Amino acid sequence: MSSRNIRVEALDQIPLEQQQIELVERKGIGHPDSLADGIAESVSQALCKAYMEECGAYLHHNSDQGEIVAGESQPKYGGGSIIKPIYVLLDGRATKEFEGITFPTDAIAIEAARKYLGSTLGELNLERDLIVDCRLGVGSTDLRDVFRPCDSKLPRANDTSFGVGHAAFSETENIVKGVSDYIDGDLRKKYPMIGRDVKVMGLRQKDEITLTIGCAMVDRYCAGLSEYIEMKEILNEAVLKVAKTYTSRSIKIQINTADDIERGSVYLTVTGTSAEMGDDGSVGRGNRCNGLITPNRPMSMEATSGKNPINHIGKIYNLLSTQIARECVKKVDGIQEIYIRLLSQIGMPIDHPLVASAQVLPACGADFTSISRDIEGIIDEQLADVTCVTEKVIRGELNTF
Amino acid sequence: MSSRNIRVEALDQIPLEQQQIELVERKGIGHPDSLADGIAESVSQALCKAYMEECGAYLHHNSDQGEIVAGESQPKYGGGSIIKPIYVLLDGRATKEFEGITFPTDAIAIEAARKYLGSTLGELNLERDLIVDCRLGVGSTDLRDVFRPCDSKLPRANDTSFGVGHAAFSETENIVKGVSDYIDGDLRKKYPMIGRDVKVMGLRQKDEITLTIGCAMVDRYCAGLSEYIEMKEILNEAVLKVAKTYTSRSIKIQINTADDIERGSVYLTVTGTSAEMGDDGSVGRGNRCNGLITPNRPMSMEATSGKNPINHIGKIYNLLSTQIARECVKKVDGIQEIYIRLLSQIGMPIDHPLVASAQVLPACGADFTSISRDIEGIIDEQLADVTCVTEKVIRGELNTF
Amino acid sequence: MSSRNIRVEALDQIPLEQQQIELVERKGIGHPDSLADGIAESVSQALCKAYMEECGAYLHHNSDQGEIVAGESQPKYGGGSIIKPIYVLLDGRATKEFEGITFPTDAIAIEAARKYLGSTLGELNLERDLIVDCRLGVGSTDLRDVFRPCDSKLPRANDTSFGVGHAAFSETENIVKGVSDYIDGDLRKKYPMIGRDVKVMGLRQKDEITLTIGCAMVDRYCAGLSEYIEMKEILNEAVLKVAKTYTSRSIKIQINTADDIERGSVYLTVTGTSAEMGDDGSVGRGNRCNGLITPNRPMSMEATSGKNPINHIGKIYNLLSTQIARECVKKVDGIQEIYIRLLSQIGMPIDHPLVASAQVLPACGADFTSISRDIEGIIDEQLADVTCVTEKVIRGELNTF
Amino acid sequence: MSSRNIRVEALDQIPLEQQQIELVERKGIGHPDSLADGIAESVSQALCKAYMEECGAYLHHNSDQGEIVAGESQPKYGGGSIIKPIYVLLDGRATKEFEGITFPTDAIAIEAARKYLGSTLGELNLERDLIVDCRLGVGSTDLRDVFRPCDSKLPRANDTSFGVGHAAFSETENIVKGVSDYIDGDLRKKYPMIGRDVKVMGLRQKDEITLTIGCAMVDRYCAGLSEYIEMKEILNEAVLKVAKTYTSRSIKIQINTADDIERGSVYLTVTGTSAEMGDDGSVGRGNRCNGLITPNRPMSMEATSGKNPINHIGKIYNLLSTQIARECVKKVDGIQEIYIRLLSQIGMPIDHPLVASAQVLPACGADFTSISRDIEGIIDEQLADVTCVTEKVIRGELNTF
């Protein structure tokens, strides 16, 4: 039997899918908050790489801070210009010295941030329309927290904290995530006018789902108002088609509802993000690590992006509990909804949480005892393998927002 | 009958109080995230006051952004010093010109932030240990959004968004909030060694409640290690006493668990906040507007602090739904738990949400029909009176974190 | 005989007083460049004090850097307001650690800068209209450069560099300095409308002297245009009276020549400095250490303000050569003009310059041999006493701009 | 006869070449002060280009401000790294709106600064080791100051100010400039180890000239200490050879005098500038517009770099007077030294200075009357053609530092 404190309890509640109202949101990769998250995470990855290269170990840091201060722009059909650059402040802290080695943490952070923005916002002129400033503080690495992948020793939890995850996604959750992925993965390649800052909000009222989409259009790929309108229609149709693959409920799509077509006031941008014209962004205020904001589900307020992936519970347990929840649904029959909560105790090895709790809403007629045993096994296994999460994060294989 | 779309549904689930595990957290007023929230909110209040004085109306702004970059300190028994000042970046946006009047928004923001920090962190030397920088952007006030209190016209929702609130508090919630309030309201006056940055985490496992308290001690009021230890004991005892007034469950208190008394490594600070020595803070990442972080309850990710209180749903509906939930529990018998969700539709008057949803867990034997009717009445009434929230916020009568 | 390399040579040239054209300028204490100088110098003094208090020695630092970025203002008769705060960047470098002691150099610098601005610009609201930022770098104190006043050991020159000074002042120089001092010392007390940013330019064409004065008026002390005009007349009269005490040449006064009285466009400010409305300032670009800018005289480009007063030749030798020149004129008869140049050699004791050169324009019929001997004596004496300059500077007894 | 007020007077003084002591300095293009100058000037040029392209006229701006805050580095034979990026603050002001056109002045400034640094410091990694921040203020363009090249109307002087220039260069001046140019133009191409930050100080004591050279060596091109020493020897030899072509006086060369070879403490850098490791820089504190700092000559304290080239006397008259002096020496026989001073009057056309003064030290036996007439002619001609200076500056054909 496992030495871990794992608890599985049955929930007796109305499944979300059957509740009257459900709300789901996803901020696209170009949304200011997502940009902040993406920068924070890429800074952390770059620090990890540098630490490993220079001293064979991952050292303490937390770059889960940072602010994107919006610029000003003058979009114009055919291509406008940025009037005031976007300002990015990097903060948080990182180990600057260890065993006699000095790490150029500010330089690493700046490079990572610029690179990330360059690859994420293809239309942003990095030489002109961007200021990346850095006020990264000094962190110190406690010797007990140095993490060497080959070591048998496990990192200790940095804090008494918790992570939470759930599965399976509801229809609305699947639609919002699916539509967003489809736009990013397929549609934009065909229609570069579609910017990176696409916000998808799904509201289900009983069996009616309304998708409200805010999509920043890129001016250089848009010759005029009629093209803009046409693009909205194409987007509408494409999104509807994708959404329908997930549900038989009725679906309504609303795109750029603040547009005033008659006055010619539309959602046109130079770079495809609202950060160019007034919307600031911060780390940790956008999507949770499953890619969604789901007020009908338990959520953690912790920013997953940018935290060190070695012993920061706010990162590891959020990622791991989401992964466990999905694994359970995949491997165990009879689960309608499952909520995983992992609670750490400061100073204890991260593979031994104070409590690993699973709340399960079983499907009709399911054998809870059997389900329970299987879930316990999966949790035990995944916890034993917790450093996998760390390594996947460093290699950029896990999304954090 | 009301013209509002109000839905009340019964929940059939295990009350939180009876679930096995519950987690509740509160970041004290001196926590870096709370400082960021407090600054953001005080900037918004100051802008409101200035707008009203200069042009008799509240104008568009959102100061729900900002970053606190930690300093460095050298605490010392009897009084140490700040080595590197705390840096505060104010961003967001505000209306700088309206009807020919120019508003010194940056100056207003800086003054508000400094004043807030001065009153909140009595031990911080504002002339020496603080940098307040400002990159507040230009917002524009749409004529339709100008809000004059005497007007009959209601502001329109700025976005399709929602707010969420719940009541009644569970025992653990009451304890966490109660302990925090007691420390702020009573204990610190007697023991100035207790800093403003007190983090209270409550974990309930069945009938055992563990309170983990991180309390920054102020060095100038602490002569040495033995006094520090004594202070922890006093705090322990006092907190235990308060906590017991809320519950008959068993309670365990843990204070500053990272202390290593033998090595003399303790949680000592110069100013009573961890922002002086490495912990950055951001708006919107701390307490929700009910003062708590409650991962077992539905939460909104929106920052309540700093948003304009006129038409920003992320602020108004969070505050209002919390207020409604409390009002319902207070006035209607038979409610065990109630969850209020207010969903706006961009452009519609804020007293007419798209849906106002109440989910109720009735007490045993309660008459749901009657409860339902009463709740509907309260919601209707409170929505009709929504601008009260705006006015209370501006007068600083509603907490946002 | 002295061990010092002192050279005195006679000049055979037309005395400046007899040349056709002479130009002299003084930027008042409230001019943006002077503000930058004053801040730089007060930061250096504050660092010196802190070093001495903490470790009984003066340590390495150079705060002769920094930038004042202008704000924006809306002056108004009776009192206007600052629209955008003045931003001050402090840079340079300072010793942050020495013999195990950590110095809060940023905090010291910020406090000194704010204090200086507070005392210099009485009308500036420090809590509202000012941002003081700090990017002071880390300097390291070479053990050989630690300066303890009681030590017999002399500091070594930090660089191969030089200082230059002259005496006696010409009539135009005396007038420009005299008028400026009179305004600062007497007139402003009576007429608070006169701001701190008064620029006096003296142009002598043969025997006609034109004084062009740019005087920022403070709006809160000025009820309207007629008062403004009246103030200019009073200023004109007062300045003329003072100027006449220095010369029998004809004098013309021009005040705020860019005023367009008909359009009501005048030089009105909220705080008495042009830094509030568009004029940036930098250390070292204003007055030389004799208080003047004198393109007809040899000048050093080195910023005197903010440099460390222990071994920085750019500071010490500029101050000392000016002092020597004045001393020579005071004590030795028969000197019409004298120019002192002190040239250091890096690493040599500062009382032993590579060359101390005096160029003398003797009065008619003067005995150059005798003059020469006396000058040599004074130079030798003053060099022997060079650390006096250091101490006077630290005590704030020597002006640097 | 000319309508201009041109005065030529003879000087009766000891030629500089015959005075006992002469001091000349040049800060190389990679010196922090020169970097600041170069950035300021490139920003001005970029603004001019943008204004001309967008509205066919040059508009008001002054970018003669800015600060380079040094980074930190860890140089290492074979290639070290930058630990803390160099921070560049751009300030000054520029016209952001004109005739309905908005100019992205911040973006233009940032791009120009980055481009300039990229081309000047080939070894600086712009993506990693550099922060370019911008706080450029809003300037307004007075309609009367809009300058259209085809216009017959001449710009009016922005201020009562002056410019000063001299010719011919003394031997020491020629050597210092010549050596510096030789290193930049020839030697570095052969020896990339020689950084851009080469400071040349020439001291002439009677007939002995000492050249003290501070040369930042680039670590990636230097395998070890012996190569470093060898490089110094090569540099010594090469410089000596060049210097000798200008003089028959004795010459002594000193390179990197602060080196302590035994301890291995040498002037090694990662990027070839001391800005990477502690030396800050400011606009206007380095070379005058003739490329030198010459305390034995009259100098202007005005920063030439970055000022608008249309009507800013501090720029135009410094450049023009230097050009006139050189022209006179080239075209008129019998001039030993000539000093040109151009004095403007605010509001008057820039081709009509209040006074254009020439002070001439004639060669032995020269006919002053004839010389005088020729000089007057040249001055008149050059003033008539003053807008040429503007156009050359914009095209980058005139050096400003």
C-alpha cells in the first residue's frame, strides 16, 4: 500500500452539464494577460536551461511576475503604425550567484522575453515598438533545493499550498478550447488578418450556447471595411462548424460585438493584440493551466506561469492535478466529473503531499469502490513520478495558460 | 413582476461544511498582492474624486494594474534598514482630457499610492525606501459612459462578463477572516511587533482545522530572539482563542513554520511586509472581494480592485453578488449555501444583467418555493439599486480585497 | 623649496576686459541642469555622511550622473497644476558593501534627491508631482582609496585629468553672478513670484552690456497679466541698480524676451522651474564650479557636481584651481588675470600634481619675478592643504555649480 | 557690403603652440559619453527623416538628452559575458502631432538608438544585453519654425546663444585626432581586439608630448594575458608611428596605465566599451563638435548632438563656426590661429547673427587688413549659406562629437 495520504470521496451533486448556466472563457495567446504568462514561462525555461548548462542543476527562481503596459497605435486598412511602444517590465527573482558562478539573469530574461514576443507576435517590430525593462531581484538558492535530475533526492515543497485540476471538460469547455485551438492552429494560417489576441467566451444557458468572440484583426492584411466584414463572416462560419462537432445544443456566435460598422469603428489593430492600444496585462490573471477560466469549477488563484518548476507547489501541483484528473477519466470508466486537489506541506518532499484528494461524481450505476481503487492507484503512480512534470515544463511540453 | 431575468435553482450537493477537505486563505493588508490591490483601489478612488470635483461626473479609468517590485532589507533586532527601495509601477489607464479639462492623472495616481502606502505601512520611510513610478495610459471616455450620480440614466456594462459571490461563510472561512480581522483590529495595537503582512491559511481535514500563519515581525519592536519567540506564543494563544469562538472542531495553530530558531533564522522584517525582501506583488492575484481565497467555492479571476466602479462588470458584479448572497442569508431563512452569479451583456444597462442566477442549497426541510421567491425579490431590489455599489466604492466603504 | 612641479608663466595678451565681445551665462538654481547638479552633489554628500558614520571612512562613489526628465504643467494666474510629474533618474555608482557593512545607497540617494528638491523648489509637491527613480550601480572601493580624515596618507588621483580656474572676474562676470545672487538672496524673499529658474546671460559688446534674463514666474503669486508685467518692471529696475554697482558701462536689461504680451503668452510656471514644462536637465551641462559659463575663458568639461570629493580630479582640481586663482588675486598685487591648471597623474598623491601651471597677465608695471614667487608659494601651500577641499565639499561649504 | 554684423579683431597673444602646457583629449566612439552623443544625434536624424517623409518639413525636436546607465560584465579571455544589461534612457522632446499627422516619436527614437548601438558596438548583443527605455516628452512646433528646405524663408534663432570654433589645430590636437582616427579607421580592422572605447589624452609640456591611451580590449579576440600584452605593444608602436607624422617633438605613449600585469588585472571587456562595466554616459559631456576636448581653447558647453538642426543655435553655430574657422585657414594665408564666435539673438533669422566675431592671431609679417577682408568675406558667404549645415547634419555628413 502507498505511503501517501490519498483520499477519494464521492460527490453527490448536479453535474455541471446539467446545471442551468455555465460560463467558460479563454484568452488567446496574444491577449495581454496571456502574453505576460507566456513571457514569464519562457523566462523561467531560459533560466532553467542556463542553470543546467552552467552548473548541472536547476536553481531557485520565480519569474511569475511582470507587467505589460499597453502602447498606443494607429491602425489603418493596409497597415498602420504603433505610436507608442509596448512596455514590458520583468520582475520576480532569480539566483544570480551559485558556487562561484555568476548568472546573467537579467540578460537571460530579456532575451527570452524578446524572443517569445517575436515568435508570438509576428507583426510586432521588436526593434521599434517594444521596450523590455527588467527589475529582476536577487533570489538565493537554499542548498537543499538544488535540483539535479539524476539525483534520487526529491525537492521539498516551497510552501503550504495546493493545486487543483478537473476532468472531463464539459461541452462548453471543449468548445471554447477547441475553437481557440482551431483558430490558432488552422484558421490563422489561411487568414493572417486574424490576430493572436482572440478571446472566446462561452455562455451556456440550459441548452443554448453563446460564443462571444473578440478577435483583433491585423490591419496590414485588411484592405478595407468590406474585407473586415467578410472576415467576420468567414470566422463566424468556421467557428460554428467547429463548435458543432462538440455538441448538439444550439449555438450562437457573436464576433466583435463592440463594432459600429456604420461609423467604421471596428476592432482593427497593427499587431493583432490589444496590448498595442490600451490593454495592460499581468502574469497569472488569465487562463488557468488547463487553458481556460472556469468560474463554475474550483480554481487556484496561483499563477502557474513563471514559477520555478522544481519545488513551487503553485506550479507543480496545478499542472499535476490537472494531469491526474485527465488520466483518471481516460483510464477509469464510470467517472462523470473528477476534481483533484493536491495539498503540500512546506518542507516535505513534493511526492508526498499532505493530502491528495479526489472528489468524484460517478456515472450512473458505476461501482464507486472499484473506481476509487483505480483512481488511488493513478494518483499514487503520478505522484511517484512527479519530477516528470518538472522536466516536461522545462522542455516546454506543458502549457501553463 | 420584475423585468429582470432572475433564475433561482436548488443545488443538490454535499454542503462544503460536510466535505472532507476545505482550504481557505487570506493575505493580510501588508502582503505584496494586497498592497498592489490597495494601491489600485486608492488610485481609482482618487481619480473618481478628482473627476467629480472638476467636472461633476465620474469618468472612465481602470487602474486595476500595477506591480510591486520587492526591495532588499537587512532586518536586525532593535531596528534594521532597507537596502534597496521597494519599486511600485502604476499602470492601467485613465481619462486625461474631457470637455476641455485636463486631469493630472499621473500626479493623482502617485499621490494616492504614496498616501495609501504611508497609511498602511507605518514603518516604511516614504522619502527613502520607496520608488513610485507611473506609466498610466490614456483612456478615452465614451460620452455614453459618463456617470453623473444625479442622472436617472444607468451606465451600460463595459463587457460581457460576470461576478460571483457566496454566503454564508463556512466555519473555516469565518475563522480565517475573523483571525485576520482580530490581528488587524486589536492585536497589532497592543503588539506593534506584528507586521501588516500576515497570511492566514486554514485547512480543514474533516473535523481538524489547521491554521498556518505567516506573520512578518517588525524588528524595531523586537529586542531579540527570546522576545520573538514570546511574541509567537502570544500570537498563538490569542489566535487560538479567537478561532475557538467560531467552532467546536479541534484547532491547530502553526506560526512561521519556516523559522529555524536554532540558527536564529526567523521571519523578521524592517517594515512588516515581505515586499521589502523579495516578494513581488500584483493587482488581482490575492484575495477576492470577500476578503478570502476559497478554492472550494466558485471564484472570479477578475481583479476587483482598481477597476472603475461605474460600468466595469468585473468590479461591480463581484461586489454586488457577494452583497446579494449575504443579504439573502441574512433575510431569508432556510438557506445553507447560496451562490450568486451575475452575467452582463456588453452595452446593456448594468441593472439589467443577461442573467442573475442564484444556486441555493436549502437547509433540511426548508420550503424552496418560498425561499426562491424571497431571493428573487432581494436580487431584484439590489439590482435596481446597483449604483449604490458605485457610490459606496468611491467613498471607500466597500472592501475589494 | 617645494617638491611640487609648479610653473608660472606670463601671458602676453589682450585682457578680456578690453576685448570687443564677452559672453557670460549663469543658470539659476532652479534651472533643470542646475537641479541635476544640485541633486548629484547632495547625493554625494549624503553618501559621504553615511560612509563616515558607518565605517569611519569615505568610500568610493560617483553620483555625477543623472537625468531630469521634464513634466508637463498647466500654469494659471492664481495657481495652476502639474499635469505630468517630473521624473528624476539617479545613476552613477557607489560602494554598496565594505568590510562586511552593507550601505543602502539607493535609499540614501533617493532621500537626498527628494530632500534637495524639496528645499530648492518650495512650490513642488513632492508627494504628487515627482518621480525619483534610481539605477545606481555598484562601485568597488579599492583599499588604497579609502580616505580617513585623520590619516596622514593622501588619496591618489583617480585619473590623468586636470582642473582649471581663473580670477579675477571681469565686470560682466561679476554682474551676472551678482545679479543672480541678488535675486536668490534678496529679491525672491520680497517677491515670491520670482521662481528659482532664473537664467542670466550677459553679453558685452565693447562698452555696452546687455543682460538677457529668463525668469520663470510662479503662478500662485501672480493674480493676472498686469501683475506679471509689473513684476517684470520691478525686476528690471532692481537688476539694473545692482548691475550698475559693478560697472560704469551702459547696461541694457531684457526680461523674458519670448513673451507675447498681447496674446497673453508669458513665462508663467507652477513651480518656478522650466523642468515642469518641457526642459530636461543633466548633470555637468550647466555652470562650472565658479557659478558661471564663460566661453571666453578656459573651461573644463568635467562635471564637478556629484563626483566623489576624495580622489576625483575632475572635482577636486576644478575646485582647488578656482580657489587658488582667487587666493592669488586677493593676496598678490599686480595680477590682472590669472589662470590656474592642475594636471594629475593617475595613481599619484593628489597633493602632487604632474604640473601645477599658472598663467598670469600682469598689471602694467608689475614685477613679474616677485609676483611669480608669491603665486608659487600660494599654490604650494594650497596643494599641501588639498584635503581641506574634500572636507569643505562634504560639509557643503563649496559650491559646485 | 554685407548686411551682417561681422567683426574681425587681431589677437596679440602667445600662440598656443608656444605655450608651455597644452592638454587635448578625445573620447572614442565607444566611450559612454560618445555613445550618448551618437544615439542623440541618430535619434534627431531619424526624426528629421520621418518628419520630412510624412509632411514635407522638418519639425521641432531636441533629443540632446539621454543617459547611458552602465551594466556589469564578466570579461574572460576568449569571451566573457554581460551580467547586467546596459540601460539607455532616451529623453528630450519631439513634435508628436502636426497638421493632423501623428508621429510615433518614441518608436522612431528607440529604433534609431538600437540601430546606432548595433552598428557602433558590433560585439553587443542587442537582444540580450541592452535595455532602451524612452521618456521623450511632447514638444510643439511653432508654425513659424517649420522648416521646408525649398522655402526661401530662414528659420529664426531659438535662443540668445552662441557657437564657437577654432582653427588650425595645434600639433597636439592633430595628433590626438589623428591617432584616434587611425585606430578607428585602420588598426581595429586588423586587430579586432581593440574595442571602440579608446580614450586618447595628449599632454604637451613644452616639447614633450605624452599620449595616454585608455583602450578597452575585446575579450573574445584575446586568448590570454600574453596576447593582451602583445596587443598593447603593437598599439604602442602603431600609435607612435602615426603621431610622429605630425610632429618632430618627442613623444611618449602610455597605454592602459591602470593595468596591473602581475595580478592579471587588465582592461579587458566583453563589448569594447566601459559602459558595460560601470561607466555611465551622458549627452554633451564628451567631445566638442570638432571631435576634441580642448581646455586651452574657448569652448561652448552646449551639447551639439541631438539638438534640432533647424534653428537650435547651440548646434548650428557650433558647427558653422568650426567650419568657418577651418575655411579661413584653408583659403586665407597668414593666419596662425583663428577663433570664430557666432552670437544669435532669439527670434532673428539664423543667417543674421547679432555678432559674428573673428579673433585672429596673424602669422609673422602678415597683412592684417587683407586677411581681415578675406575672413569677412568667408564669414558672410558661409552665413548666407547657413541652411547647408542643417542639410548636411540631417544627411549625417557632419560629425557632432
